[in-house]
Amino acid sequence: MHSLARTSPPPPPQVLICGAGPAGLALACALHDRGLAVRVLEQGDAATLAAPGDDGREIALTHRSRRLLERLGLWQRLSDVAPLRRASVRSSGSRTPLPFEAGGQDLGWLVANHRLRAAAWAGAQQRGIDIRCGQVVVGFERRDGTACVDTRAGERHAAPLVVAADSRFSPLRRLAGIGACHHDFGRSALLVPMSHERDHDGVAQECFLAGHTLALLPKTGRRTSAVWTVANAELPRLAAMDDVELALAIEAAAEGRLGPMRVDGARHVYPLVAVWAERFVAPRLALIGDAAVGMHPVTAHGYNLGLYGIEALSRRLEPGCDPGGMDALLAFEAEHRRAAGPLYAGTNALVRFFTDDRAPVLALRRAVIDVARHLPPLRAAITRRLVDA
Ligand SMILES: Cc1cc2nc3c(=O)[nH]c(=O)nc-3n(C[C@H](O)[C@H](O)[C@H](O)COP(=O)(O)OP(=O)(O)OC[C@H]3O[C@@H](n4cnc5c(N)ncnc54)[C@H](O)[C@@H]3O)c2cc1C
């Protein structure tokens, strides 16, 4: 177990957060800044959390997320942040791509997930937040106005409010008896870091091709993260390709827009399963981050939504009040479900529409892209969601 150098023992927690991922740690920072005593329980070890390995994910962040991270002092800790200047969407067979831009402003920013995690850890350490590592949560119980969490090591931790921030497959959510709808897309995302000869100019490309999807996400320099989404049965074929073959295949799918490409690091695979928790709160319990809503990555909203949820919850918790009070929790739940519901349903519908390769749907898709090209107000509305969200 990792313990911080302290002169006196930490105060008993008012909020106990399970999971020191980017959502759990950002929430811990936000609640600490509101004057609440927080404890975080995490199954991983401190050394890995302080310097997490590159997991291949490049996280697109909106303007609102940037402001939230700035307020928490976490944005200032990030390095290698790549501006997302424009985006372009195309479907196989559509004549020209559908462009998105925000009139000279950046659409958002891309930053590696491991850098977000490290920044959140450093922010929590600097605040002296009580983080207990190597603690696997295995039990949950409510007793006498508190919620209690048991760990595999036999420890019991209690607080007026417990928050599950323990991933989309949240063990704590299940222990607390909250169900969740899982939508398995039957596909996986293969993430491949690439370097290339031509500048990407900060343009993200989303290519909905027959049978697969390729997203090219601009990183700093002449580097790009290729996110290749394929049916699970296709994975062994891709896994069997060596780096040269894979680079050629990605270059061909990108239609040579970035010039000759080279694989520039380790590949990562993520099975695509979206998760929607039936409730985001229960007596003395709240769900945050992926434990509440686990998004398909195509609309790049997972962590952004996590941050909006953190803002909605922390705004309602006051040091002088019972943090597990049901009124505050229900108000948080209502706000977060209103924000997340349309994005969750819209993203899943978009994925279904753009991955259905039956001829009539394919034709409709091309038509939609062609029509949208001639509807600037529609594109402006989509862009506003990223910039003003
Ligand atoms: C391929 C891909 C691309 C993505 N792209 C984007 C994007 O562009 N924009 C965006 O906003 N989002 C994106 N996301 C989503 C984003 O990565 C997630 O929303 C975010 O990482 C979730 O953070 P979290 O803290 O909720 O969960 P996690 O990162 O899963 O962290 C959960 C933590 O809980 C701990 N834990 C689990 N079980 C226990 C237990 N029993 N006891 C103690 N600790 C436990 C884990 O060890 C872990 O540290 C993407 C996701 C993927 C897969």
C-alpha cells in the first residue's frame, strides 16, 4: 500500500472514491478544492499510477473540458497537447469529405490518455489527497448513515458518500446492485501510432469505409494515431501483419493523404462495448466517469462526459452538508442523464448507421454526407457542440 509522507493522519473521509483513473482522480481534486476530505481506493500500484504506460489512446478534449481541467490545475501539467484544427468525415464512395471547422478557433485538443492520468495523479499528490493503492474493492454495505467498502486485503473504509469511478465494468456498481445496459458492437478498435511524411495540419479524418472505419487523429509533429475499427473476426488477420504490411494497409485506407506512413510504436486493441448504468446514484452512492456512461469512442466523448459529470456532482457537494444527501445526488443524476443521454443514444445510432454496409444504407450514407456538405447550419451546430459544450 502506498502512503503519503504526513505529519498527522488524514481526516476521516467525507467522500470515498473507488478508482484512481482519470475520472476518479479529477473528482478527488475537484472535491478537495471545495473543502471536502476525500480518500481514494485503487487496485493498481502507486509507481504505475505516477508514470502510467502509453495505452495508445489519444483523448480528444472539448473547450469545456479544457476549462474544467484548467480550473483544477491539471491542464497546465499536460505536455504534447496537439490542437485539433479541423475534422473531415467521409464515407466510402462519397465524392468529397464533409468538413468541420470552427472559424479560426481550434475544434479541441488531443492528448494521450497516459498523460492525462499522470497529470491527474500529480494534481492529487500535490493536494496531499489520501490515496490508498493496492486496494481491490470487493464489498459494499450501507450502515447507520454511512456507506462501507471492503477491500480484498480485509480493510473496511466508511464515508457518508462512496463514488464508483472504477471503469465501465465497475465492480462497485455491480456490488451495489445497479444494473447496466451493455451494447457490444462486435467490433474492436486497433490503435496504431504512425509517423508520416506529409503534415496533417491538425486535421482529424474519420473514414467510414466498407466493412471498417479508420480514424486518423493528429498528434504533435508528423505523427498520427490510426484507429482502425474492424469486426472482431478481422482482428487475427490484422494481428498477423508485420509493421510494414500494416503501415501500407493504413496508408492505402487513408488514400495516401499523409504520404508514406510508418508504424511508430506499440499497437493496442480495445473491444468496443458501450455501457449505460440504469441509475447514476443510489443511497450514499454515486457513479462517475465510465462507471456511469461508457461511450463508443467514435464521437470522442467518454472522458469529456466524465468531466461534465464531475462538475455536476462536485458543484452539489458542500463541506457543511451531508455529502450523501439524496437531494443533491438526485439533482446530479438528473443533470448528468440529461447531458449524457442524447450523446449516448446519438453515438450508438451513428455507429449503427455508419457500419451497416448493406447497399441501401451505404447509398443513404453517401447521400447524407453530400446533403450535409450543402447545409452549413447543420455543420455549424455540430461544431458548436465541441466548442461551446
Ligand atoms: C480507444 C479509446 C479511445 C477513446 N477516445 C476518447 C476521446 O477521444 N475523448 C474522450 O473524451 N474519451 C475517449 N475515450 C474514453 C476515455 O478513455 C474514458 O472515458 C476514460 O479513460 C474513463 O476514465 P475512468 O476514470 O472513468 O475509468 P478508467 O480509466 O477505466 O479507470 C478506472 C480505475 O478504477 C480502478 N479499479 C477498477 N476496479 C477496481 C476495484 N475493484 N478496486 C479498486 N480500483 C479499481 C482501475 O484500476 C482504474 O485505475 C476513449 C476510450 C477508448 C477505449
